[in-house]
Amino acid sequence: MSYEIDRGPDFDEFFESEFTNILALALAVLHDRDDAVDVAQETMARTFAGWDVVATLDRPGAWARRVALNLATDTLRRRTRRQRLHLRLRSQPPPIGDAPGTIEWDRTFWAEVAALPKRQRDAVVLHYVEDLAIADIAAIVDAPEGTVKSDLSRARGRLRDAMQRNDHDVQDEE
Amino acid sequence: MSDFDDQARAAGERVRREAERITAAMEPFESPTESGPGRSSRRLLAAAAVVVVVAGIGGLLVAANRDAGVDTVSPPPDSHPATTTISEPPTTTEPAPAPTTATVPTTTEQPTVASIRRPIVDPAVCTPISATSGGQSGLPRDPGSSLPVTLFARPSAFPVPIQIIAERVDGQAKPFALVQRYVDRERQWISSDNTESINGIDIFLGTYDSGNGEAEWTLPDGSMGYLRSRGFDREQLVSILTQLTPRPADAPIPGFDYGTGGPDGLALVAEQLNTEPRDASFAGSQCRVESTGYVYQVGATTGNVVYTYATVIDRPPPVDVGVVGDAVIVINGIDDPAAPRASDVLDADEEPWRQLLLATEPEPELAQLIGGDREVVVDFVPIDDTSTLVSSLTLRVDVTDGVAFLEVYTNDALVAEAAEYWKTEIDGRMRSRSSATPGEGRRGAFGSRLGDSPSFEQLTEEFTVRISTTDGDDQTIQTTGTIRLVPILAAN
């Protein structure tokens, strides 16, 4: 069985340049390879099917990122209850990052990111994973730049506090 | 820049590297027919494979970002050829770019799209009891198997078109309408009251507190339109009806065209004739919420698009409906704050699922609210008779002159040839017996006394009902199974 797929070279280039970026965003939010790949592929499938329209947008990549972040949020919501069950039944997902000393920090950091309100989470992920400027983040999340700055600032403060608390907890245990 | 920022950026960079590693490892998408493992073609194939998976198992490829305002639907590959999914007209007149063709090989290693085939509710919310595929009757069928489905079967020489007007994304979980057109002129009016003139035609129109709605009207050629809806108010229904234009009687699907002036976001998304059985898969389970004792039924239906809509209409509103991957998740039972939601539904692992299939099904099982304008539609299933299709009965409760009655409406029942009697059992005791007429259930009803009750408000006891047809030797021919009914006020 085979299917002929035809969306032209533009989509090919888009996929080439953006798939890994989209996957990275999903990975940062979900911290689970399977879920992240699902989200990235679903994002590309939707982009592919709607390419006639998406290709006419000023920033197709922003559109796809927004789709990916929304899908990742949906997955997080579905996961909240599922996780309690599954974490008891299967081992933790393998850590992301392989440098000694960073594994636990990363795990805690991304867990705290996942717990942020959606708008703050989206801003943090786009900022730290994609290193995007405020204006670019604002375009993706469809919010004024001032709002993004404020979200980012609040999120940073919250994450910094959480990570410091975690450091203290570790030191206390030691 | 602070240490925290440096560390956060480094964490972001590690995520990026991980994403690159995952992307580079996505070799299963590579076509063996390709001459070289070029990154571009490999990745295009990956996207294509995803699309094929989504479309192939979903029956309807939906491409949309609910928040981005883009919403298109493409027909799937030929997985369910008799169900027509409707494409939106092109949104641009620009010539298509030069085609790039990719061939996706059949492979067992295609990426999976999250879906649900063995639905259970998160045990933390609702304790699983058993698994089955048997609708609301609770009668055993082959769980999870592919069911031959004849939608709204009627012994008519004229096929009945079935059309779905809905939103293009996750439409089953949102307000939608199912429209039929009967050209045999045999269908009877469900009511002659409460009509409204739309486009010069008198249309019976009803909307109910439960969120259900219906409309019925006679067209100039004598055929009859029949619409059932979920979630629309009267004004929205009128708006939808104004957009229906009858097609010629000799059209392949002689239903209606749907215009663009109806409620926002609605379109004709799928259509087919009722005469063509189509495959759909269903699996379900039951669970009990410990805090209330209520039993809930969760079902996952995949396959034929029209069928997935039909599973959530023409019955009391489910507690919740959701779409996960290609599966339409429906939860039935008593809607209260502790009730499970579609987002609580998980795909069970094989072994726990097997155990649930082996578990004895409790009886009575699913509790359903009844009373006021809340009717209950139940499957009416033949026993050991493969020639008679599953149909349905409608139950209502009414209080007249201080006596409460259970009313059974047989309009949508197909009565087996061997059936001679209707038999009604309430709380395990036979309450009534009356003659049954084999064939399609015409407009008909029979009643059974529930007990003395000055008003519906004072009818507060739960009760169980089992409606059956029997032959002259009291052998059951068809049955609803035992249904647990809860007067609405008793649930409050």
C-alpha cells in the first residue's frame, strides 16, 4: 500500500528546518520522548494538511509552534491523572541530558516549568530552548510584548525560587 | 546574566541536542525504495507517514489549530469508502507548487498517534469493574471487535442519506446535527405541534432542556427531512435549517447541501447512505465511583465517521464526550461532580484489560437519569438471532392522576419475526405483557405502572427495568438487558 503525498518543496523545506525545533519545544514541556514525538508529529501533520493556508501566513513557524505548545498543554492536562497511575507502573522516563551533575537539575527544572501557568510556560520554553527575542515570543503566543516580559519575569522568579528550594532540600538531606 | 539564567539556557540547549538525536534516529520512516537516505526526503516521508496514520485510522484528517484559526479537512485514504468526508473548498486560487511525491511503505514501525482502544477510567477516579463492547444493554459481544454497522436500519427500498453537520475538529464532542431524508414517504410525523415556517416550509421544531433537539418537515417533492441535534438552541437550529437545500432525488447521496450562512464553524463534514454497513470498532468498560456508588460506562468508538457521531446522539446526553486520536470517547451515567470525564480515560495495558474482560459484569449496571423531558434510549438486542439488527427503545416516566407510569416507545425498534409478546420487568418482577407486531416499529408505546405517586417530584426511588420480546413459550427473543433508572430528583 502506498499513498502519494504532494505538498510541494516549500513544505519539505519547512519540515527540514522546523521539525527538530518543534520537537525540542515539546520535549521541554513534556520531558517525555514518546509524548514529545507524538506532539511534534501531530503538529507537522496538521501543518501538512493545512499547508495551503499555513504557507500564506507571515510566519508559518510561529503558527506551528503555537500548535505544538497547545498540543503539549493538552497532553499535560491528560497526563496529570494518568501520571499518578503510570509512574507507579513503569520506570521514570530516561533523563534528558547526559552531563554529570546536570541530570537532576534538569529534571527538577523542567518539572517546575511544566507546573507553570500555560502562558508563562510557553514564554519560558521559547526563551530558554529556542533563545527567541521577546518580539518573536509575543508573535507566537499572540500577546503584547509587555505581557510576555511580565510573564517571563514572573516565571523566572518562580523557577529561581523553586530551584533554590530544591538546592536547600538536597543540602539538608546531605 | 545570573547563574540561574546560564543554567536554564544550558538545560534548554541539552533539550535541543536531545531533539536532534531523536530526529536523527527516526530511520523507520525511510522508504526502502528511495535511492539514498537524504535528510530532506526522509523527513518529508516522516510527515507523510504521520498524515497517513492520522488519516487512515481516523477516517477524517483534520488539520487545525483551534487557537490559530486555521481549520481544514481533507478526505482520508480509502479506508471507509462509503463514508464521504467533505473537503472545504480551496482557500486560495494560487497555483499549486510543483509537486513532490513521496511513497510511504507499509510498515509495522510507523509512529503511533495517541489513541484509545481499551478505554478505562483512571482508577484513582473510578474503580474499573469490567470491560465489554456491549452498548448500554450490557449484553456480551466480542469486545473490541469490528462491528458491522447499519445505521438507522429500515426495511425500505429507498436508502436513507445520513449527513453530519458539525465543527470540523473534534465535532463529536461539540454541538452537531445529524440529518436524514426519507424519500419513501413512509415515515410518520413525530409531531404536528410546534411548527415554524422556514423557507416557506412548515417545520416541526423541538429543543429540550437536555440539549437535544429535533426537526421534521415535508419537502415539496413529498420526501421528509429529519434532523436530530445535540447542544443547539432553537435559534441555532433554525439557522441550520435555513442552510439546507435538498439535492435531486437521483443524486448519489440524495440528502441536502449545506450553505455557509449557518452558525459559525459548522459545515457538512460527513455523509453516507444507511444501506451500506460500515465497519466501526467499539470497546468499553464500566467503573464505579466509590464516593457515590454510581456506575459509569466508558466507550471508545473508532472507524466509520458517521457512526462515531451516531454513538453520541439520539440518547440522553452523555456525561462527557471527548476525542482522543481517532477514538471518540463517551461516558454515560449520572452526571454529578464526582463523575469521570473523558480526560480521565486511559488506554489500558493488555493484561489488566484482559482481566476486566473476564470479570463478571455487575447487574444492574449503568444508572441513567429519567424524568421530566429526560428520556432514556436503550439498545434493543436480539438473543441468538443474527437476522435481526440491534435497534432501540425509548423510555420515559410520566405521572398522571397520582400514578407513575413507565412509558416504552417503540418507534425505533425492529421487532423480530419470532416475537409474539412485549414483556416488561420492573425491579425483577414482571409488570406487563402485551402483543408484539414483528417488523419495523411503527409509532407505538406501552406503559407499566411504577406505583402511586402524587407527583413526579415525589418519585424518588431508583428502579430497574428490563424490556424484552418473547415467543409463545416465554423464551426471550430480544431484550434491553437490565437498566438501572434514577428519577432526576433522586439524583439531586
